[in-house]
Amino acid sequence: MKIGYVVVRYGPEIVGGAEQACRMLGERMALEPGCSVEVFTTTASDAVTWADHYPPGSTTISNVVVHRFNSERGRDPHFDAFSGKVLADPTHATPQEAQRWVDLQGPVCPAAVNAAMASDADVVITTPYLFWPTVRGVTRLAADGRCVVMHPAAHDEAPIRLPLFADVFESARGLVWYTDGERRMAQTLFPGVAASPQMVLGLGVEPSQGDPSMFRSLAGLDDRPYLLCLGRVDDGKGALVLARFFAAYKRRRPGPLTLVFAGPVVNQPPDHPDIRVVGPLDEHAKWAALRGAEILVSPSPNESFSLVVLEAWAAGVPVIVNARCPATVEHTRRSEGGLAFGGYASFEAIVDLLHADVGLRRHLAANGSRYVQENFRWPVLTARYRRFLERLAEAHRRGRQATIH
């Protein structure tokens, strides 16, 4: 089976989000007997500007053939002002306003979509739902008679209520969700997708070793206990809220407890003597940070899966999540591996409870570890995923043959 992925950016340096999920799935499917994988993407690495970064052309990364194309346009400088007006009431945006929102957001890269259309892939997969290559890719591929599958990586946010997304979701031949909460949310917004072939997949976790003392030295922590927030340091991901809550916590609870932000920095948190910002980490340092943490905090209200929550459990660490995020709340509810905060009062109470009770931390972490082992092992996931894609491709072939004859 030949699989093609259309994704906004691609590379081992790109950490988190739908792009990392695409790479993880693509690399594992490329190892499946009889499977080959191609990626059609932009030359961008920055998800804010979409500026060209990688050279255009084709290369092979971990058995995946990656085709990169320069975008015609990246993020328009007027996008934020226009977006604020349109997303104030997205359901009443005109079709022209909605399409302009997509175009100004970028990256506008017809070459990547054209290359996917010209490929001999049995299935073309687009991700995430939000950007031009998927918005245009799904509808054009479907109109061209291709078997197109979407991994939306969606969450409940204003853009998904723009009127054009109903057509995008309902044009896909099949849908792959990361959590059941994502599926339910999309089906509520777009009832027509309930009739489409679909599956809830998730992602696999591969625990690795790491030396906590190395990370402590890197972060200047000495022997101080710390909470870890791992991933993009971005106000949209709850970083500012977490920094503000933690600063308030330390005013009320002086002591050595520290908050560490680790990941690419989009919005720098305010300076505080008990907050460290260490920037992006390689895999070894990431697992070292996880294994040394008392608690992982996921403050983001907008996640479609949140791999870092599962990685924390695999490292033996309990989690605290934002009660406004259906995906991470679903994980903690199903696993009984963490707790959710809905505001400062509950944040303070949860940190007090877990920081003081090592037995409870171990109990929650053990529950989470069991949940990961039972549900997110790569061999099981890739077998299910392959069966789903093969059935879709075969049904699509039969349908086209019946139409032709």
C-alpha cells in the first residue's frame, strides 16, 4: 500500500502537535511490510510566519520520502487583525470571509497539494484541519476522485465554527481521530461526518531513559522539586495562565518548589525566581526532565491528543490538566492517572495535595502507566491503522471501478 501525507510542515526538529503525530505515524507505517510512505509539505519550520526554511526538493528521512515545496504566501501581516474580527462571531462569517481567513493565515502552498494529486498513493492523508493545505487539499483531492483521509487534530475553538469547515470535514473519504472527545465534538458540529468511515486511533508511546541529574544541572535546579510543563511555551497553550497561577501559589506557599517550562518559546513567561524556561529539549533531555519531575502540568485548553501526558505516565509521573481540555480530561478520567484544575483555587489544592503525598503521586502514575501500556503501544495501533486504510482504499477502488464500468 502506498500512503501519502499532506502536512503543513515536517521534520524531526518539529516537536509537538499534528505535525509530530504525522511524522510518528508515517515513520512507523514505512516500516510495515508492503507499505511505502511519501510526505508532501512546505519548506517552513516556523508555525507563525511559515517562512521558507528547508531547501525545496525531495529527501528521505527514516524511510519516508519527503517532498518540500516553497509556499506562495506565508502568514499575512494583516492576519491577526482580520482574524480578530472574523472569529468574534465565526458562525456568521461569510464564505468569502472564511476563505480569506484561511488564505491570510497560510501557508498557501498549491505545489504540495498538486504533487499529492499527481502521486500514485492509494490513500492521501491530510492533517491538521486548520490550514490551507488541508482545507484546499481535502476538497480538491475528493473532487479529483482520490481516496482522501483527514486526521483533523481538532479541538473546540473558534476557527472550527467557520462555515467552510463543514464541507472540509464532510468531503473526506475517512476520518481518523486522536481521542473519542475529538470525534464527539466534530460530530456535534458537523452531523454529516457520522456517516463517514472513521476510527479513534491515538498515538503510541516509546519510553526512553534519561538522567534526571543531567537535566537538573541544565536547568540550574540543584535538588529542588519541580513541576514540568513540556511543549510549546505559548499563551495559546496556557503558558501565561500557568505562570500566573504558579506565581500566586508561591506567594502563598513559599518554599523550594519550582516550575520548569521546556519547549520552543513563543511567549516568554514573566520573570520569577521560581520559574525556569529552558527552551527546546532533545529526546534524551526530555525524558530526563520527565523522570525527574514531581508532576507534569498540561495547562492547555486546546489539545486534540497531548502525547506529553502519556509520556509523563510512561516516565512514572502523575499529571495535572486543564479542566477545559476534553482530550486531556478524557485521558485522566479513563486512566485515573491525574487531576484537573478549573481555576486557581483547584490548582492550589491539587498542587498542595500531590506535592505533599508521594504515595498518591506514585498511585496516580502507576494508573497512568497501565493505561499507556494497555492502549498506546505502537504495534497494536499500526495494525489497526493499516487495516482501516486498506479497507478504505479497497472500497474506494471498487467504487471507482463500478462507476467506470
